[in-house]
Amino acid sequence: MPFRCRFARNSDFPAVLKLLAQDRALFNAEVWGALPDLLPDLLERQRLNSCVIDDLDSGKPAFFGMTAWTSPAAISTLLERETGGFRNALLRTEMPGPRSLLLSRKQLAAANGSDDLALVHLCGCPDEMDFTAPRGFEVHRLAFSFFMTVHGGYQISEFWQENIVPEGSMYATTMGMTEIRNVPVGREEPARLFRFTEEDARARPGAQLAYLMKYPPPRLGFTSAEKQLLELALLDYSDVAASEELGITHEAVRKRWRGIHARHSFGEGKDQRRGVLAYVRQHLEELRPWATRRP
């Protein structure tokens, strides 16, 4: 079962919408009809974190997942105003008209470290729902590893997830999340909304999600370009794949590596890269922007 885990591209959306259809009941007709245009737009505006796991044998996606950043205050306002499904209501704010609640990269950089950052899980759709089956287990393992690498290192105040399938709700519970509300959506299983907070992390330090909220400020001062490359390397992108993802030449990738090794010594020769990757894997905060905490 050869798989490849990577960031989603606009060209993926026609295929991944078929996976997303398993959560179809969470969207009203207006939002569902807008998704083919809305999702590429959000990706283009850098308002989505998205993951695709390719089945290299079939050439089809085996998993599609996406998350977004917002603020706890924005979520509170949304929940007070909207009585329908949470994810449905949040995506409606990204359609033409209402003000966006999802953070841009620049807004995310300003919010990190300010105790005002919320992560929202928008979907996680595998082609095999049985996590105990070999294929389901491997896809789930890869997706969770990708999720932790991409979102680790931030100062997250709250994590939110809405589920409609029983497996998703069961998994949210096992990660330590608390159910906030559930909303009937016209089928037997309601839309159930879960939350995990900094207070939950302190009360349940062994919970899986608690590890998302344990990062100190960065110390080494990698440049933005170096952080991009290091994150891709942690996700097992080769230098060739990284150059394609970043839209730069292979020589530019090598130049970034030379810059990293020139300023931060983690070994010699071929061990340098292994050393720096081992360090940042344990210190994901080094890959993140940092804002001064509010007094």
C-alpha cells in the first residue's frame, strides 16, 4: 500500500470533493454548491491548511483533510448568531458578502503567541472509514502525523471539530475533546461540535491534543524561507518535490539549506541535515512566526 502525503493543490479538488461527499449532510445546498469554487479560492488566499494522501497504486486520493485558523472571539460570535451547523456557518462567512473569519498568513503570524488563536478542523475524509483495517490504519496514521507536524509549534488557545459520522465523534472523544452541542441535520446522526482548550490541556496533560498546546517561543530565528523548507523536509518532501511545491529552482533549495547549516550547527557533512531535522521535529515552534504576548 504505497501512499504519499502532501499539501493539496487546486487541481486536487474535483477528486477530493468525492471524498468530502461523505460529510455532505453538514452543508446546506448553498455552501455545498459553492465548494468547487470556494475551496480553490480559500487555498489561493492562503486561508486553508489542506492535506491529500495519494494512493500511488490507483492514482486516486485516499484521504483529504483541511483546517483553518481563526480566533476564539470569532467562534463565540458565530455560535451566538448561527443556530445551524458550525462548519456550514463558518464557511458561509468566506463566501462573497460577509467579512472573512478565517485568518490569513499575516494575521496568523500576528495572532501566534497572543493567546488569541483558534484552530478549526474542517474535514478529514478517508476512503476507508474502518481504522482497524490495514489500509484505514495506515491512512489515518499518515494523516495524523501530517496534522501534528503542520499545526504543532503554535500557541493554540482552542481547537474545534464538528462531526457527523460516529467514527469522527468517537475519535474526538478519545483525543480528550468535550462535546459543546449537537444539531439535527436531517438524518439519524446529528452534527456534534467538540472543543479542546488550553484549560483542557492543563487538566488532561496526557491527551493527544495537549501536545498541540505545549510549545514555548522560538529561539533560533530561521528565516521565513528556511522555515518553509524545513517544514516540507519534515513532511518527507525531497528537494525536488520541495522546489516544485515552493515554485523555486533546485539550486534555490540548496541555497536555503546552505543558509540553515551556516548559521546553525547540528553536525557535520551529511549529518547536518539529519541533525537539524531531528531538532525541529522536537521543537516545531522554530518553524512558526511569533507575536509579542499581550500584557
